Amino acid sequence: MEENYLFEANSTLGTPTTPVTITATSQIIAHIDYPSGWTWFSMNLQNNNMGLNSVFANLNLTNSDIIKDQTSYAQYVPGAGWVGPLSELNNQSMYLINMGNANTLEMIGYAVNVELDTIDVVSGWNWIGYTPQLSIEVNAALSSLSSATGDIIKSQFFYAQYVEGIGWLGSLSYMNTELGYMLKSLYSGELLYPFTEGQRSEEEDQNYMPPLAENAPSWQVNPASFEHNMTITGTGFINDAHIDNPMDMIGAFAMVDDGAAGYTSECRGIAQPIFIEALDSWTFFMVVYGNTPGDELEFRLFDAGADYIWGVLESIEFNPNNELGTVLEPYSWNALPQIGDVNFDGDLNVLDIVTTIQYVLGSTTLTDIQFMTADLTGDGFVNVLDIVLLVNEVLGVTLVRSNSEPVEVELVIQGNNLRIKSENTVAGLQMDILGISEFISSVENYTRQTEAGLKVVFVSTEGSLVNDGVIFTSEGLHEHSFENVLISDRNGQELSFAVKILPGEFALSQNYPNPFNPTTIINFGLPVDSEVHLVIYDIMGREVATLVDGFMEAGYHKQQWNSLNNEGKTVANGMYLYQLTTSGGDESFSSVKKMVLLK
């Protein structure tokens, strides 16, 4: 007001018939709050003295306070005021100010004439002021610019990206008074804010803030603690499904020194998805804060519907003013469950085991994230080794590493049976059995029929070992072959193996060649470990030579006779008998056959 009146106790100025004059001017009184820390601001008032020392004269400043525009700065020195190349405020510019104390600035000045006050815009980043007296919708506020897809406008808290044919999209819907903005533009030009179009009152909600879920995590970030920010425009996925719940959240976190010789996780940014009707998509517009380039940032994803916080596969480095993703080509956040949670339900259970088994059998597929989750060994493959480890995780079994040499497993094919011999160290077994369609087994197993045969996984979802002995029976098994055999111990370590084919019964074969001169071969089969006697007799029944007299392991064996008797002398032409006699376990066997030595 133009008049000034002095206060006097109990006095009265003016009467109803002779009132005093109160003449309002066009000046505006503004109160601007500055928190302790960094603030992006601009001035939409002007007066006769826009010098820093005049505008900030009544603030509680410290010697650590600093103010910057895009090209210069000043520091506050007690007793000397603001010192530096930046000396006064310009309405066209945004400023960054860092104050040690919270302050409220009272400024009296005239409104900037937005119809005359243009702001030059260059190609690249521009620190621009906001000169209107009320908020303006961002498309209207920046309508004087020739904008291109990829241009960005951001405040300290929100931002929007420009898409040709659609307009500005993002978390920044309205440009507001007293805030400062950074504008990245492809084209140079002049910004002229509209005088009335699109304005609305400060009491209305400005930029859209999605509602929080009742169970939302207490993630908090203080933008005033950080000088810089960057933006990430992206979409979130949980097991390849787009996130479309506005109450879901993604948080960015950095590990920082906790001041006690340790580290703590500090929240650096929070975003919730916004539905972009023009693109029929849900998009996160995240502002991430930092002071130091290169800070490693990891992410967490809150699934409001499941009330679960997922880890996120991706991590990034913080870089001031960096822009990751666009509205048209968004960055991706992929939920990463705890290792083994293949079904993405937040729990490790038998469903994860069965899903992994079905993948190994080829009955189902896994997404890339599911595959990574199922690969517990980290070797780039998902197989029975991972299944065994997953069973351990589900059951809470502690792995016990042994310093002893690993056992080589014997896979024994005998008749229609397949047995294993492993000193009871096998926890899982997978194989392809060619040429069969069924088998009988008392061991927990999972199968899938293929054109070539059966794919099989033997594993106990209750953590039991695959004990030594017969694991399955199939008619004519000895006529079929095995491929892709993989055997796991209890710790998910691969065990080496050897395939051993044993006869189903004792057998003595006809020698060959027969007749012979002077050497022949005698084949025989032992179904069990046995004491063996293989003796040559002449036609009168007299012993000529003992070829075998002792213990032999089960299997197929052959013995050569070179026509020498027990004294090492060559025997005469004629017919001879050879007899195999065995005793092993509860079984014994004896068989005699003829052969002819013909010189």
C-alpha cells in the first residue's frame, strides 16, 4: 500500500465521515520456504533491487550456503555477504541454492509481465525460471516452443517427456510458481509463457500423486539432501507380466557409509506407475537423486497386491541429468525373486520344485528371470543338480561339504533292471532312456514321453536319497541305450559315473574259434560277485589246465587258453572239456562244454 501509518496505543485513525485512505498497489508479497539443503527455485516477482544481498537480506544464512545458476555461482561469507560472479537474480533463470538452515523468504515485488518477458532456449539443457503467477498445464506452458520427441522438462520432484503427436507425458502435469525447471530441448527458440490459458488456482492438486497402499513400505527420500538428479522412464515386470497396479512402487537405493564402520541402504528415488492413455500403457517416471556420479544404485519393487517386496535384476550407476528410457522405449525393471522361487509367489515350496522338474523334462518353459532363479548352481544350466539344491532350500537342509574324494557311481544294467551302486550318495538322477515307453520303479520319479523314449528325473521332494539298489525295471532294458545322464549328490555336486552291464544269470558260452589251433577264447557271465573255477579236462576226465581259480566280480568275462597244460607243455590234438563252476552269495552254477584242438 502507498500509505504508512505509525502505531500509537489507544489511538484511532479516521472516522466514518472522514476515513483515512488505504491505497493498494500492484505489488505482491510472496513467502517462499527454503528447507535446509538444496532447493530448485525461480522468481516470478521483480523489484528495484534483485541483488542477492538485498533479496536474501533477512535470512539466517551460514558460511556454507551457496547459490548457482547454469553458468555461475556465489557463496555466502558472514560479514561480507554473497561473494562470487553471481550477484543478482534474473527472472528468466532457475537457481539451485543450498542452505544450512531452513528459511522463509518474504519478497515484495511486481508480477513479471509474461507477455513481454521471453526466455531464450538453446539446443541442450536450459535452466529456466517460471514467471507466471499461477500454475499452467505443461503443454500450454511450453506451447511456444518447437518441441521434439525426447525433449524433457523437469523440476526438483517431477518431469515429463515430449512425444510428437501426443504432447508432454509424465509425472509433471503442471508447472508451478516459485519452482525452478531444467529444460532439455532439441531445438533452440524462445519460451513465452501464456498469460491466462491453462491457469488454475494453487489450492487445487497440481502434479498427480498416485495413492499409497495401506501396506506400502516406508521408503522415503529427501530431495533437498541432493544437488543432482536423473530420470528413469520405465516399465516394471513380475515374471514377464507388466505391472499395472497404481499402488505398486519401485524404489532406488544406494549403499552408503553409516558412520559406524558399516553401510546402510539409502533411498534415492521412488515412483509409482502412471497410466498413459494415449499409449495404453503403465509407465514409471522416477526421479533419482544423488551427489556423487558413479554411485551404484539397486532397485526394489513393491507388489501391493501380493504385499511383497521383490529384488530387481537391474542395477545402474547414478549420473547427474542422465536419462534412462523414454516413453516410447522404456527402461525395464524385472522383479528378481529369492533364488529358487521359480513361481514368483514369494515362497520356496514344492511348486517351485515341480516347475523346475517339468522344465528339465521339457514339459514347460521358463522365462529368462525364472531360468536365472532356477539356476541355483549358477552354471548357466538348469538340471537335476539345481533340483537337488532347491529341495534342500525348501526343506532348510544345510549343505555339508566333504573333503573326501567323490564316489564314482556305477549304473548297473542287469537283465531288465537298472541298479545304482554309490555308497548311498546319490540325491538325484536324470537321464534319457531311448526306446522305452514305461518302467516300474519304487523310487520317486518324474517322466515325459518323447518320440525317442523317456526323459526321467529321479529325485525325492522330501529330501530322501536314491538308495543303492534297483531303481527301475523295464522289459528288454539291456537292448536300450541311455543318454544325457547326470547324477547329483546331496550338495548339488555332479558325480561321475560308469555304466556296467551285467548278465541276468550265470552263463558259459561256446569257445571260439572251435575247432582251434592253438588258441581259443572262452566267455562266461557272472550275475554276482563269485568264486570262480574254470578248468580244462581231457576226454577221460583228467584235469589238463586250470584257467581261473579265485574271486571275480560280476560281469562278462573272457579267458584265453593257448593249448598248454598246467606244466606249460603243449597238449595233443583231440577233444577237450571245459567246466565253469561258481559260488556267489546264495547262488551256485556249474556248466560243461566241449571243444576241439585241431593242428
